Amino acid sequence: MHVLFVLDPLPGLKAYKDSSVAMMRALHARGHTLSVALQSDLYIDHGTVFARYEPIALVSDADLHGHEWWTARGEAAEQPVAAFDAVLMRKDPPFDMEYVYSTQLLDYAQAKGARVFNQGSAIRNHPEKLAITEFPELTTPTLVTSSMARIKAFYAEHKDVIVKPLDGMGGTGIFRLQPNDANLNAILETLTDNGQQTIMAQRYIPEIVKGDKRILIIGGEPVPYALARIPLAGETRGNLAAGGRGVAQPLSESDRRIAMAVAPKLAARGLLLIGLDVIGEYVTEINVTSPTCFVEITEQTGFDVADMFAQALERAVSGSVAVPNEAIATS
């Protein structure tokens, strides 16, 4: 296969821990050809979506802590996106309007035969924090609103709550409001922009001390290990970007039950790769843009997550795993 990665500039990736790089290495090991493009390299000309792309080759035995793990494989070129065997949308957030436009271009390309993973429409229709509200039976009590009065009532009911923006990543903007919190008004005024910005409030889940687990679902099947991101002492956020410590562990019976409740529905919508965030027995986020933690799980358990992904991609492209176009057909 010739696989196009739409992602951030290669020199800025931390190859030793980057999941997209792990995907590239697994695909390369299985004999596939790789190219890369930026969001800005996608364009439409006379109704056809093109990509300006750079063919790359991976350097064997490269030091992944350096920048020479890849090399250009010929000159940059341009061709219709549908001419690639697979297109992987791996651009990291922010999920801004430019990101939205990219997913729309990929949808148009898919209508002309491109094989896109995760599908543009599926990414747009699953905002990563809001998506959990489709599964209320799997979530802690959750409120989504811009009304400070409603949030205060929710806080008065549950006493100990988490409030966070809907577009944050890496743990940014997350606050824990405990009983009699003197900063309540200031925090809510800031997060909601004085009632103009919609945010999420959730009942605090004490099991966060045991870790915020990332459960990966690939091709509708859960990876058998999760990465529990354990917060620093005195911290309420387990995100690795916020200093959390990642510990791989086998899926519990509860983890597997949660994953299998979510996987069939979302996989059927064109989501080849999903990253569930689970605290205790509750889903707190459903990541579909560029889920990570491949490397950490593989290094600690020996289970090759990237190879599982590469095999799932091969099946999806060959047609043994159907990728529906229903979202495009109805748009």
C-alpha cells in the first residue's frame, strides 16, 4: 500500500514516543510505502481533492531521540488524494476551523474513492469530550452548559466536581471544585467567559488516584492492555502532558465491558482508531483525532500496538472490514 499521513511537520515529532511514528514504522516493516503531507497541502482543483506530498523512507536502526529517523524518498509531488491506498488523518489538535476544513476536504476525497482513517465526517461528529454523552450509562453525572447558575446547582448537588473546557487537550483548563471552594466564581467566570462559553462539569471520580486509563480500540477490537496515567501527588489530572506517570496494565473485566459497549457503534461510523479515557468505571472522553499511547503500552508489555493497527488498516483497505460512507451520502 501507499499510505499518506496527514500530520504535523516531521521535525517537530518526538519520534521515540510518537504514535504516528510507531504506525509508520509498523507499516514500513510490513512493506508499505509512506508519504507525508500537512493540512495546508490539501487543496481542491476542478472538483478533485489533491495533496502535495513528500515521499519518505525510514532509517533503519535510527536514534529515535534524534531527527534523522526519516529521509526524503525523491521529490515532493502532487496527486489526487483518492490515488493513495490509504490516508491517515493524524494531525494533532487544536480542533480549529482549519482542522474542520481539512476533514471536509477529506470527505470530498472519500466521495471520489479515497480511503480515509479516521473518516473526516466521523471525526467532526465526535467532539472528544461531548461524545461521551451518547453513552450516559457509562459516564459519571455530567452537565454541559454555559450557565453558571446551572453549574453552581450541579456543584451544590455533587459537592466535588471537575469543570473543564470542551476544546482543551493535555489536561489544560481542568479544575477541581471541592466543597466551599473560595475560587468557585472566578473559575466559572473564566471558563465560561461570563456565561458565553459552553463547558463541561462532572462529578469527581475518586478512582483517579489509580490512573486515568487510555483504552485503545483498533478495528473494533480493544487492545488487551490499557495505559493508566497516574497523577502526581496532589494533582487531579493524570494526563502525561500534565506530569502523569504511564503504567501499562491488562484490561480489567470492567475495561473490556466498557470498550465493547462503545466499539461496535463507533467503528461502524468509520472510526478505525479510538482512544477511550476511563477513570474507575466511567468513560470521561472519547478520542478520535489522533489517539496516542502506542509506544508506552508496547514498551511495557511487549504487545505491538502499532502492528495491530497496521494489520487492521490492511483489512480495512482490502475491504474485509467495511468502512461505511453513510455520513457522506446524507451530507
